Amino acid sequence: MQERLEDLATRRGLPGFAVAVTDRERLLSFHCAGWADLGRRTPIDRGTLFELGSIGKTFTAVVALQLVDERALDLHAPVTDYLPWFEVRTVYEPIAVQHLLTHTAGLIRGADMTADSRFDVWALRETETGFAPGEHFYYSNVGYRTLGYLLEEAAGVPYRELLRSRILEPLGLASTEPEIAVEMRARLAVGYDRLHDDRTPKPDDPLYPAPWLETGTGDGSLAGSAGDLAAFARFLLAGEAERLTSGLLAESGDGWSYGYGLEAKMEEGRRLFRHGGSMPGFGSTMLGDLDSGFAAAVLLNGPDEHNATEEVARYALDLQRGAEPEPPGDPEPYEPESPPAELREEWAAFYGRYRSYNPWLPGFRIEECESGLTAACSWGDDKPLTPLGEAEFRFGADEWSPERLRFDAIVDGQALRANLSGESYYRSDFS
């Protein structure tokens, strides 16, 4: 495992990994490769902390079900029963707590726009839901931020203290912090991103330290070691994973279904569960097998290109089960879904490159493809644009997508600003 991990980091141009494997009783193995700080050549070790990203949603869901047991929370109640100031434009019935837990509320995906993400939740009143609650799965970070504030109201305790008192301390996760604050920065690995964030990544694209941010929200704000994350996965193996995925489920793609803060899948007769996470400069995967009783925690202080952390987690689990898996190889290159086409006069003001200086939001390019007007995003994640007005488009292929892209500030025939679901990007036509 060690040799394979070092080889993967080198071939894909990634800074470093930490991998911990557990069964239902104890930590079985720990491996690491690469550097916690490329500049100082500080190696990753057992104590290195990484930002866990959206794996924090699983922690949030565990707290929510604990409050349900205590009758302090009703999953079927409208969100406004707990947050009267919550508001979103909609023609459908009210959003219930369980819709936030399962990403079926119809809300935009959302990104942290401010240090106090309550504003991000408040700003939902300027957006519109894409579908009736429960009708589709659409991953929403701002939905889980809403849930975090809702849990604070239901319990009368700050979110960070809910995590600390209900999960971190009972499970002995002594290395895990419930929020990312500047005081802990020296204990963290340095997170790295590619120099070019608006195009297909390549292993030789240089790495630079990702922008620093502080956060303490319900969609993912923890930092911890691989060993601590494996201990949390051990808690899930003991029964909590089945509870989180035994109720309301929504199809989330590739055979996976999303329950309460956790995905589940039947694969070759095995019951798997997982959650991944990403932060500026970090990637993570927690993957468990309920039938073999093993789980893997994989942390990376770099961009999680081609789902590298999940590849490593699968490889580690297969090795632990006694299989002889192929090690993670060179990924297939990202290919554009549609070839480029001749530019159209009606969209001339919109073509070009746009950037946001919010570290959560990589740039994109507005291009013309054979399939139509397209927002070419990082990692090959291109989004078709459907006209809804003179300078307004639906962002994404699904007719029910809640995301909207609007252009304005047109000077000399060029839009200087693009607003994607409340977040502004600005023209930046550099190479």
C-alpha cells in the first residue's frame, strides 16, 4: 500500500495522502505519503490534520437524529418552525427538515459567500426552488448550512458545541476540531490547488497554497486526522450507518442513494456507505463495507481530481478484504462533452472567462459548442445554458435545475459581470 500511495502522489502531481483502515473494533493500518507543507518539506504523519469538507454533513445528520430521539426535532416539520426567517421563492409546499437532510429541498447548491453563513441562508429569498420538495435529488451545501442553524435553534446550543459534546468527546476524537479557525492553522496541513482553476487539470500544472478561510457551518467545517475519521467510520459500522440510510432515500447517481447525510449502495452483494468532501486545497473520502466490517478514511491536501481519494479508499478496502485489486492507475483524460462551434452574434456579449475571488468558486468560460451555449467549468464539469430571458440562463442540463446565470454591466459589447445564483463573477479575459 505504501509504495502504491507514494507512486500515485508522484504520478498525479498531488502533495500528499493519509490513509487509515479500520474494522468494527480497532484501527488496522495507517499509511501516508507526501508532504503536509511542500515549501518546508514537512512530511505527513499520524497527527497531521486535514480539512474534512462535506463529510461534516454526516456528523450533522447524526446530531439531527439524536435530537429526533430526544423529541427536540421533528423531521416532518417545516424549516420555518425552527427558523422563522428562512425564506425562498417557491410555488410548492413548504420545505421540511427531512428535505434538507436528503438534498431534496430544491435549493441551489450554494457556496460560502460570507464569513457568517447565516447571510447565505438569508439570501435564499433571492433564489427560487427548482422542484417540489422530495421530487429530485440536488446536492445543496446551503441546505445543510440551513440545517446547522436549525439544529442550534432546536437544541439551544451552538453548532460547534453540538459536535463536540455529542460526537467528538463521546467517540474520543481528540484530534478533531469542530470548526476551522485561525488558531488551529499551524496544526493543519497546507492545502494546495492548481494554478489554473478554470480548465481541465493536468499533473504538471503547478500547485499553489489554497486561500485560507474560516468556517463553522453544518455543511462541513471539521478538521481532523485520518485516524480520527476512521474512528468515526467505526462508529458508523457499529450501526449508525444503517440508521442513516434505512429511511428516506434519494437516488444520487451511479447506483448510490443518499439518506440522512450518508450515501448507500449495493455492489457485488456488499452494502457500502460513503461520503466525500472537498475544501479549497483539500479532498476526502470515507468509505465503508457493512458486510466485511471494514472502512477506510482517505485525506488529501490537494485537489481531489478524478476522485483520487475514493480510488485509494476502494483499493485499501479491497486489499483488507483479501482481494487482489488493480492499484489506482492513470485516469482517463477529461474530454469535452461537445466540440466547439462557431460563435453566435446573439451571445457575443457573454463569451469569455469569468472569475470570482471567493476561494470556493473556480472560474468558468462561456463558450459555444455544437450542443449550444456552455459554461466550461473546472475538472471537465461543463454546464449547458438554456436561455430564459435576454441575459438570463438556466445553468445545468436538468429542466428543474434551480441555478440561474445572469449577465449585466455590458460595456463596449461585453458583459463585465456574471451572477450565478447570487454569487458574482467578473470578466477576466487573461490567458
